[in-house]
Amino acid sequence: MFLACAFLGAIVAGGIPDTLEPEEPIDVRFPVELLWDLGEDAEGAAFMDALDWMRGHPLDLNRASAADLLAIPRVTTAGAAAVLSFREGGGRFRAVEDLRSLPGGGEMLYEALRPFVAVAPRGAGALRTRDLIVQRAPGDAQAIGPNLEVLTRLALESRSGIEVGAALSRRGGERMADALVSAYASVTGGSLLTRVIAGDFDVESGGGVALWRGPAAAGVSRPVEIAGTTRLTPHRGPDRGHYLRGLAASFSCFDGLQGALFVSNRSYAATVDSSGDASAFFAGTYSTPASASKNNALHELLAGFALECPMPGGVSAGVTGYASRFDRTFVPSEPGRLRGNSADACGVHISWSGERAGVLGEWGVIQGGARALTWSAAMPLPGGESAELRYCDFPPGFDNPHAAADGELGESRNLRSVSALLRFGGRRTSGTEWRIIALERPAPTRASPIPRRSLEVTAIWKFAPPAGGLVTLRSSLRRSYDCSSGSDSMGRSAAFGGEASEHRMIACVSSPPASGVTLAERCEIVRVTSHGSGVLAGVLLGVELSARVPLRGVLEGRFSLFRTDGYAARLYDREEAVPGVLSAPPLYGRGTRWHVSLRVHPAPGFELICRYAATAADRTPGDGLVTPHDAGEFALQLDATL
């Protein structure tokens, strides 16, 4: 139905100019720090999908509000204020590159906004649709649905600020009855009520301690954002966990006081025991009778608020809180987990943003008295250099189900960490970046029976040779240490694992385009050392070729050879499956990985993407389980903008 509407619209609007361009590589379209450590999991997929949606719906620099700008990763309060001050003073952006010379802006603001903004008039409205079908390998033999992954999304937008959207997401092996059906209606642009959303929506506020429902909460490597402003957006992606369903409204009044009110009434998947009590949230593919029985097993009614008050000197303070009630009682599966049938949380945050630095901190408390703290600092330096610092302390008992912050397995618990990012060189094609993370998981859990400490250091160098092209080098070293031995949280004996280390080196070289053809080579080496397992090593060699084809299209292919000593030394040949979907299959054993994709623009406003990928590997039983990617993947996607 969505496709039929799109093609009908194309016939009616036959004279619409085609403004679509062939896609740049994933690490060119987005700042490299946004792509660090994105895995092929729910968080990484949701974050990648959100980035591609934002890029496909660029903001007009001459019309975007402060809230719109602050919804973009890495945009600070000072950066958004610089854009608005320039416009309020009578200025008008003629090109995105004007951000480089903007007072209070500069190279950092330009790099943050570049993928997500434009300077072009928009029409009276737009109809956007995306249909994605991915053929996966055969999964569980008990699968109860067809082996197709389907994402169909339709959004109708108008210049007056009205947006209506719907999405259907079904994963491989699921029945249609277990698929995610999501819809929303949104109105923006009011003087008092700046946005009203009915349906599915995301809310982000403060530093994420009390409430963080959006896809930006994608692990400890999330970039520092010095902006506590509440962000209320429609839920447009396939993420099944981090969204609310009901009614929400953001407001602005009294010379700067802003915030949001929201009510949610939705169901979750949950593990339910024979007595009817819930022991854990469950999220995944409902492809077997056992997993399908958990879908919609837990019901929640939630009401919350967020307030933000600006003060003189670039200071802003806010408070976020919510009350939640479940229809089942939680019985903790391990110490410190959620118990009872309610979950309440409150957080207080304060931020300061100046021309040369910004700081954001939040302190939160949940029902039961557990407290958590996080703070971040960003410091732009002369010449395009910058530094970022982040600290968080989520104790084991801080089990907040609505704050997917930096804790273990994406949960807001059991993590204490310090991270730093140093960036030298402000140009896209040259520079050096260093990231250092020291973290501790202070308590044993089911996932980690022994408390752990680890230190990770990552360096990235980018430079452009005089002859053209781009060379990127990355080196990362991660060392893990056991804090203690003894019994885990379930009373089982936990063997002492000793020190473990992992060193990865990656080199990528791309040639300058010649006659529409671009060639790139990639080499990755990994060395893993662990107590009792000795030294495991792996190497990957790959080549990628892209060429322009008729119909304003691009044909791309990649072929990689890999060899590893086992699953512990696995490699990840990170690829973009189709726009909005990140593919990072683990490669181990001895074999090959290849894919070929074709992108064409068959008609004005339309883009068609076809892709096939496969892995062939020889493995021993000790190498680990065979992944679903071994049987091949087929993807077909149609994007339309009318």
C-alpha cells in the first residue's frame, strides 16, 4: 500500500526535480566519532537508522529552531545559539559552509551540522516512503514465520509543521501478528505548545540519568552533548524498546522556560514465571513459540515531565521525573534488579555553555533510593582542536528501565567510567583523534560473573596525500582485569580469569575518483591474549570498488579474505547494508566475505537499492556457532520523496 501511494504521487508530481545524489561512504557521510563501536545490535541499528533519517530530512538553516538544532548529535547549546543569533541579527545562510565563519560557530559546528542541514527552500509538503526487505539466513528450526525482514515506513510532512507517519517492522522468522506496528501524528510551530505528538514518540532529557528514550543512547562511546534541553520527537524507526506510546507535548513560556509533559500506555515483552510475576524485560525477535509468548506480556502506565530554565551567563537548570506502574510484580533475577510493580525516577541537571567550553551534569535517584551521577565537558580549542571528558557512576542497584544510559548491556546500572576524547585538526580530510576509556563493572552479574575493570585507548589518524584520496589508520588497545574471584551473583563458583588484552589495527586507503571509479583497500589485524587461552590472532584483507552507472546510479562491490585462530579473535567487516541499516557480521575461521550493491534513481524523487552479501568460511567446532550471515543476505529498498 505504501509503495502504491508513492508511485501514484510520482505520476501526479511528474515535474519534481531530482535532487538525490549517489551516497558517500558511511565514514564520510557522518563524523567518525558517531560510528565508533556501533555493533549490529538493537542500539546500534536504531542509532544508525536515526542518523540516516535525519540526513534524509535536512533542516533548513534559515528556519530551524533551537530544539531542532539541539536534536543533532554533537551540537551544543552555544552552537545552536550562534545560529539563531546570526539569523536574529538579519543574517541569512547562503550555504552550509557559512557556518565556518559564523561568530561562535567555526569548524566544529560545521562538522556537527554538515550531514544534517541544508540551505534550500522547501516545498509546500513532502511524501516520504521507505520499503525495506532483507532476506536472512535460516534461523531457528522452530521459526513460526516467514524468513523475511520487512520495514515499511511512510511519512507525510507539510511546511506548516504537520507530520503524520506510520511504520511496520517484522524481523525474520516472525509472524505478522508479532510485528511492530507504529504510528504518530505531530504538529509543531506553536508559540506556547511548540510540539504535540499523539502516538509513538521518543523523549530525551538532561544527561540521560532519569530519562533517555531516544536512539542516541548507544553505549559508553556516545559523543558528549552539552545540551540538557528536552527533546521530543516522533518514533520513526524499528527500535522496539526505547519509545513511549500515548500523548506528549513540549512547551515554551515565560521568556525561556521550556519542557514537556507526556503520558504513555504501552506493552513490553517480558519473562513471566509460572506465578505470573515478571523477572526481566525481554527484547528480541519473536520467531519461536517460546519467544512469541513473551511479546506484550507486560503492561505499563507512565506519566512524566521535564522542565528546563535558562539563567544568566549561559547556565541552564532542569528537572525530569516520571511515575510508572506495571500490571505485574517484578521478582529480581539477581541482586539490585527492579522489584515490585512500580518504577519512579527523578533527575536534576545543570549545564553551562560558553564560547570556549561547556559542561553538563545530572544527578538522579530512583525508587528504592539508588542514586547515579554523570557529567560531561566539551572544550573547543583554537585551530579546530577540541577535547571532551565524560564521567558516569551507575551503581549496581540503579536499575532504571527508562534510562538506556551507559551501564552494562545498555542499561543504567553497574558501571563506573571515565572517558576522554582529544581531536587535533579540524578539516574533514586530515587530523588525529584519541579516545581513552577507563571503566569498572563493580558487581557480578549474570552477564559478567566476575567484577571487571578495563582500559581502552583508541587513536585515529586521517590525512589526504598530495595525489588525492584519503588514508585512515586506527589502532585500539583494550586491557581487562579481574577485580576478584569467588562466587557470582547466583552463588556459583567463578574461576579466576586473569588479565586479557585485545589489540586491533586497521588501515584504509582510498584512491581519488578517476572516470567515475573509486578504489579502496582495507587491512585489519587483531591480537587477543587471555589467561588460559594463549594468544589468538586474525587478519583481514579487503578491496572495495565503486563506479557510476546509468540512471544516476552507483555500483559497489567489496571482497575480503580473512583468517582467525578462533571466535575470540573475530573481525568485523563493517558495511552499510542499505541506508539506515548497519551490517557488522563477525568473521572468524578461514574464508571470504563479499557483497555487491546497486543504487539507481529510476525516476525523479525515487532511489532504488539492491544488495547481496555472503560469507563462506571453514571452521572447527571450537570456533563458535555458525552465524546466520553464512547463508547470504539479500536486501531491496525503495526510498521516495515527493
